[in-house]
Amino acid sequence: MEEKIELLLEEIVKKRKNPLLLLNLVEVDPSSVLEIERLLRGKKFQELDVLLQTNAGDIHAAYNIVKLLRKSAKTVNIIVPLYAKSAGTLISLCGDKILMSDISELGPLDTQIAESRRGDFEYRSALNGFKALEQIQAHALENIDLATKMILQNSGLKMSEAIDLAIKFSGKTSACLYNQLDPMDIGEYKRALEIVERYGHIILLKHMRWPKEKAHNVAMSLIYDYPSHDSIIDKEELIELGLPVEEIKAVELSDLSNLAINLLPLEEEIIKIMENKQGKVKKNSVR
């Protein structure tokens, strides 16, 4: 398996003629940052390809990876053959180009928070609490509207009186739902989302030189406009948002797809850089 991966990486470097940094990150974490910093230390590239595959991870670590990539290369191309979700999506925002295929996917920037459930920790989307709150608010407003219509139909009350009774009725029926929400949790979720919002803004404004309004709109959309953490954001949707997405060239697609498939079963981190120097591929890696 390792030999096949090496051969595929060499073939990609020869075809694209750029140094290639492979980031196969089972989970983006601070150790990933340390290894990437070690590999890129002292290097300055005119153009760097970053082949990224990851499903999730620490948003702070992802932001530090962005800083390392932008410091090490004038032009950064993010290549996503299959998926770069959550923290991987934040990393992808720093690409001058984001190269994707028809099956490539990014995901929402809804920060994951570790929560204790029956003695075990599991990661849950920080958006969960806000989505629940939105549903309760919508339910309360629907109750008010429906109750007002029913009261008006079955009584001789004025509109203002009917609305007053409907509000009291909705308040009582919705109270049990609001009581299920913990204000401390909502506050924690809000702070977590504000952090990723800030990182998204900084990447698009400082590193990518986007206009302020465009950067704000795209960052907010990637955080709040999707119903779940698992939502797929494909290349067409990213293009509509204004991100610099391009189709992976047909001549490169087979090698990139085969590489991604070979990486899928590996439940370990692979960070590897390969450079094409005088027609010879030089490699350095950590696992």
C-alpha cells in the first residue's frame, strides 16, 4: 500500500510540476501542526499543491495550518479528491485554487464540541443548540398565528384581545420546550461559532484579500446555512458562493482518485512533501 501511494504521489508531482504536500489527517490536531511546521520549516515555494483529506478536527489547529501554508508559498492550490470536512473546509479557504472532482465535498464550518455522554466523550455540532432554538421559536410563532385565527373564529373578541390570548397560550405550550435548552450550553455554542467565524474572516480578508462584505457573507453562509454537520457542499455550490473552485483536470483525475481511495483505509496520519527537483522527485514524510 505504501509503495503504491508513493508511486501515485510521484506521478502527480511529475504531471503538475509543483511540490506536493500530502495531508491525510484522520483528525486535524495540534500534533498535525507540529509535523507540518517541521516539514515546511525554511521552505519558500512559488507554488505549492496541498492534497487534503480529512473528516474533522480542531479548528484552532486548522487555522495554524493555514498560517503555515500561506507563509511557505506565494500560491497555494488545495486539492480535494474526496473530502475535506469541518476543519478541512477551513483549511481549504486559504487556497488560491480549490481543485475538486464531481464527488469531492467540503462541509459546514460548524465547530465540533466535545460533550460527555454517559461517561464517554463525543463531538457534537455547535449549531445543534441554535437549530433547536430556531425550531422552538418557529413553533411558538406558528402557535400564536394558529391560536389567533381560532380565537377570532370562535369568539367576538377584537384582534388585539385575540392576539393577547394567543401569546399567553403559546407561551405556556412552548415553555416546556424552552426548558429543555441549557443557557450555559447555548452560550458555549455561541462562543465556539464566533471563533470559527473570526478565523474564516481573517483567512478570507488577510490571506486571500477578499472584500470585507464578500468575506463576511461567505463565512456566515458556511457556518449557518446548512441543516447538519454532515451536509455536503459540492464544487457547484462553492462556485456560487464565490470560492475559486476549479475542476480537476482529466489527465490528473485518475491518479488523484486512486490515491484518495488508497488513503481511505489508513486510520493513521500521513503528512508527506514531495518536490520535483531537476526531474527527480525528492520526498520527506512523517506518519
